[in-house]
Amino acid sequence: KLQRIGYISSSDDGIIITMARRLTTIFFTLAASLCPLTAAESIPPKSVSNDATAGNDSCLDDASDTKKSSVYVIGDIHGDVLCAISWVVRTGVIGNLLDESSKSDESASDVYQKLNNPSEWKWNDDQASLVFMGDYVDKGPTSRHTVEFVKNLTTAFPTKVTGILGNHELELLRDRDARMMPYQRYSSYTHAVVHPGEYHNYLDDVRSLDEKDDIVLDQLYEAVMEVYAFRAHSAVRMVPELPTTTTHHQHYGIQYAITDIVDPKHRDLARERLEEYQAAYLNAFRSGTELGDFVEKRPIVHLAENINTLFVHGGVSHDIGIQYFAKGKEGADMLNKVWWEHSHEGKLVDFLSREDDLGHVVYELLTYRGNHPGYANWETQGEFDDDESDLDQVCATLHDMLSKMDGIDRIAVGHTPNDEVQIRCDGAFLALDSTLGRWIRGTGNEYCPGPEHFERRQGVDVARTSRNGNYRCGDIKKVCEGQIVRLDSDMSVNILTM
């Protein structure tokens, strides 16, 4: 894939992609560290070099020895605080992040507990900043911890760390509307949204966990495996029960609550606890709460003027780019301001539902995939063409749009997952969602228990396979994979791996 946009040379140090804006040649040298990462140790990335043989001892190099300003970018984390912390450690920009006793093989909860107080964190590089691409929540079981971690980073370093809004945060905020029936909520899907293991993270504000909570969680895992075995994703909702006084839900093809699939002897308990879990989950993100206010105040877009790069979670269509970003930062600031004025739970749903308002612009910026090749029919038909035959047309449209956007030479997005960072259109388009979360990387959009659940349930026969054997949960690795980038003010793109 890289050969489509430049020349590739190899060394023992990983990958560096150096590109010049609007030049037709892009030079590649390998520079991502192969050194092992431990939770308590920061390994800075190697400095940029066009000499593929230089600096083989990159673990010892000082990343801050360059005078260029840099922006480190971390893509969609999706409910995996261990990888969120590990990738921040990988950048090397924050010192004293973790207690010195932290070890690389510890669980997510253990590592999270060993974060030092944010007042003790130190910013290591005055020339560097950090951007998160949104989608902190869903698909993995430590969404709350991930949001709290990013919140603490933006609070500790408000001029250095930016966390933009993702579409999954938007849907979480929308789910708070009291007019919604539980089965209408985005979070009620039995895949791709709230991982069952996440619910226990919100009970600390209510009560202590007990043995029955472990039983219910086991039952929910078993139930979703039955959903997947019969490909009944759209027919079942993660709700305590469906309405008995209306059949409105049947118009959506919804036939069952997840508790209908639970073992009958645990069904009443599952209904009771799931109702409690989901109330606690939404209450944690209400307007006026610490987490709710933080998510509401995430910017929709972020323009890094030192690298002329617009960061947005989904993408930018040609029409919206020209209409709202012709004046660059002025347009970005306007859209963020409008979002902040309407993100309160009493305003949000109405704001998003008005087609003639800016709500549809906000929603499209978080969900648009048309900047990627192969997605021409995605918006209208939900179809993806993996032969990428439209790459030239997509890039021509992008370049035309950028030529009409003041101070914006490239667009960086998350949202659309790939195994690796994608650099397209002569470097003018960066797709930075490289599936960083271990759960989405291991089991896609489906909910499976991870190593921590099996460790906690030692001695209990926790199911890994559906009753008919047609579905088996994949293993969730203990190591973080994927790629992040460092974007330098000389317009170079440096890909970093673990």
C-alpha cells in the first residue's frame, strides 16, 4: 500500500514516512522503534532522518533534540485504558506519568491505579503537543477510565493536549435524552457500543460489587455469544426488557431483550442488575457531572496551525469543507462554538435532528467516510469497495477542497479502522485509526471477555463458545498493537509502533 504513494527503503528501525506537501515524491525510511515498552518507562521515538542506516540505537536518542515543533497523534482507543496509557508513554512527552513500580505485564486496572497524581506529571518537550482523535468509549471494557485519563491530560496540560469528539461520544451524549426508550438508544446494540464489562465501572458511585454482579456479567457474555451464533445482531437489544404496552420496537426488527436469552434461573436478577447498570452509566455522563461536562466540551475539529493540519474524527465532504473552512481557523472556531452551545442534554437531540441547522454538519464531520477510497457508496448504501479504484478521483476532490481552505494543507481523521495508519493523496489525507484498542483488534465489534475477566473468575467455568458451537470468542491480547504518528512542522509524518 505504501508503494502507491512513495518509495520504500528498509532498515532495522521500523518506519518513517517523510512527505512534502503537494510534491509527487514521498521518501520513506524506517524509524519506528522495535524496543520493548514497559509501562513505567518512556522510550522516545527516533529523530527524523533520511539516512536509512542512521541511529540504530534509537532507544537512547533524545526525541526533543530537534528544533521542529511536533504533534503526536493517537487514534481511536475504544475503551482500552491500558493502550491509551501505553501509547502516551510511547510518545515520551510526559514524564513521571506512572509509579515506578509499574510493570509491563500488569492488567489495565492495575496500571490505571498506578498513574501518578496529574499534578506530578511533567511535560518533557516544549516543542511538542498531543492530539487524541476521539472514540474513547465503547467496544472495550475500560471506557470510563479512558475518558478520565484523557480528561486528566487535557486538564494538566491544556495548551498541549487536545482530545476531539468522536461519533461514539456523540451517541453517548444523545442517549441521555429522557424522551428515548431504552431500546432506541445507540448504547442498546448488542455489538459495537457499550461492552458488558464496562458497566461495573460505574457502580463505585452507587455500591460495591458483589458475587451476583459477576454472575450477571457471565450471563451477559453467554447471551451475546448466542446472538452472534445466530447472526441476530439487529433482532436483540441490550436492554432489561422490551415494552409490553406497545409494538413500536417491532418496526425496527427488534424481537428480544438480551435477558430473554439469559438462563431462566438468572433472568430476573439480570433484568434488575442491567437496569441498574445502564442507569448508572448514563448518570455518569449527565450534563453537570464531571465526565458529562468534559465530553460535552470536546471540540468537533482542531486546527494545528504549526503543521497546517485539520483534525476531525470522521472526515470532511467537499461541500462542507468549502462552505465552513474557507476561512480556516475562523470556521473551525465557529463550529466548535456552535457545538458547545448545543451539547447539553436538554438541547442536543433537537439540534442534531434539524436538517436546516448546523447539527447535520456536526454529525457529518464525525461520521463522514468519503475522504477514503472505496467509500463512494457508503453514505447512501452502506457499501465498501476494497479495490480502491476511485482513489484518483477521491484525491482530486480532496486537493480541490484543500485549495479553497485557508491555512489547511491536509486533513487527519480517525473513525475508519485499519490495521495500520494510511497516508493518501500525496500526504494530504491521513487516516489514523489503526485499531489501537485490544478488544476491537481482537474481536471486532463483538463483546468478548478479556484476560482480566478470566483472572477474576478463576475456578469458574466461563463460557468462550456459544451453545451450538457456531461462535467462539477470540482471545484478547495483553499487548497493544497498531501505530501512532508524530507530525513535524517540516510536514514529515513519522509512524511509531510499540
